[in-house]
Amino acid sequence: MNFLVIGDVVGRSGRIALKENLNKIQKQFNIDFTIVNAENSAGGYGLTGKIYEDLINWGANAITLGNHAWKQKEIIDYMEKNPNHNIIRPLNFEIGSPGKGFKIFTHKNGKRILVSQVHGQTYIDLPLDNPFNSIDTQLLSIINDHNIDYSFLEVHAEVTSEKNGIAQNYDGKFTAIYGTHVHIPTADARVLERGTCFQTDIGMTGDYNSVIGMKKENAIKRMRTGSNEHRLEPAEGAATVSGAVITADKDRKNSIQSIQIGGVLDSNLLS
Ligand SMILES: [Fe+2]
Ligand SMILES: [Fe+2]
């Protein structure tokens, strides 16, 4: 099967690029299942019910979040009112947090797909359980006991070392482990020694003529002054859809390819 994972969709520009390109990418790479990170999709901060439904209508199958998960409070109500939603938040959010950290999907071909997300702890100012403990206690038995054919672990984390540590530790346990949150794609997409596809960060779906998706002027003012009084807003130029295509079959070798479509990082992969 062919899977598409898309990095953090940032604001309107990111949403427009996804809407215009998702079907084309799915056709080009013969995609069977798509996971989209939408933690920055609503004005750069969080996700709304309306945007969630748009993303699903445009072709996403599962939506992941991150540190900005609840910036739009309405998404918590939306999840409660729509219990069959396909939204996945970090598994290691503190006990009692809304939502869920993984979901099992059954594809129309009968294959069972686990989608999950954990949050890194380094340089992250959130109450989080240790991601290794959460994976050990909540995910590994699910993969073993529930006839999972393909499993995806998204590591939403600030530092590359933590993402690499988690990936190396769980190499062979998941079909793919990939990072989000940094908003810049890394050039290390590869298959690890025990067969898990890995990329430290799959980048953002946003305007790269910016500071990680936000208008550069105020982002730079913040850095120069050390003051947060300058408001950060999503950049409005053409966005690049950034992510990875993962091919996995029980009897074939897995593969992963980083993709950038449109905007200033376009790698001319669409025919
Ligand atoms: Fe993000
Ligand atoms: Fe994030």
C-alpha cells in the first residue's frame, strides 16, 4: 500500500495549497491512505471543526495535531459531538486530556492501519508523560494484539535527537516513524535497519518565504527585541505541500520519499 503523510498545514495559504494539490499527489503516487497534520491550520494555531471537515473532504483520512492542539477550543466540543472523528492528538498528553492518541482504521481492502502521535519533551512547555512510556504501555500491545497491518507513529517534537532516539528505539515495530513540528523538512528520509521508514521531520505545508510559516517581519522583530508583543500571523504567499510518500507491503521492502509540491520548495514531482 502507498501512504501519504503531510506536514503541519499552516493557515489559509497551507490549506489552499493542500486543496489544490492533494488529489493530484494522491493520483501521481497511487496513494491509498493519507495522514495530515493540522495543528496550525486555523490561522496558524489549532484546528476548527469546519477546517477538519474540509481536510477530510479534500481527501485526508486521518488528522493529527501537536502542541497547538487546543488553541481553537471549539475542536474539543466538536470531537465530543462527533465521536467517530479521525482526529489524533499526542498520546502522551497528560491523563484526562480530551481526544485520543491513536486510532485504528480499516481500509476498504480490509487492511488495518494504526495512526498514532506522540509529543517530544525537550524544549516543550507542556505537561507531557514520557513518550517512551506511553508507547510501551499504550501502543505496542495494540499493534501486537489487534491484527494491525500498517502502523504509523508521528513524533511531534522540537529536537532532532529526540525524534531519532524514538525512531531508533522502535525500529521494526512501526511501518513508519516520522517527525513534525519543526516546519522544515530534513534530508534524511530512509528505511532504518529493521525496516521502519523514517524521516526526522517532513516539513510544513505553508509559505516557506517566512519564518516557519509566519510572516517574517514580526517574527524577526520578536527575535531582535526578545518581546512577544509582535503578533505572529501566517505568511500569505504560495505554500509548498511538504510530506512523504511511504510504500509498504508485507512481502516487499518498504520505501520512503520526501516530497515538496508547489511554492518555493517545489521539487517538480508532479507530472
Ligand atoms: Fe506546527
Ligand atoms: Fe507543533
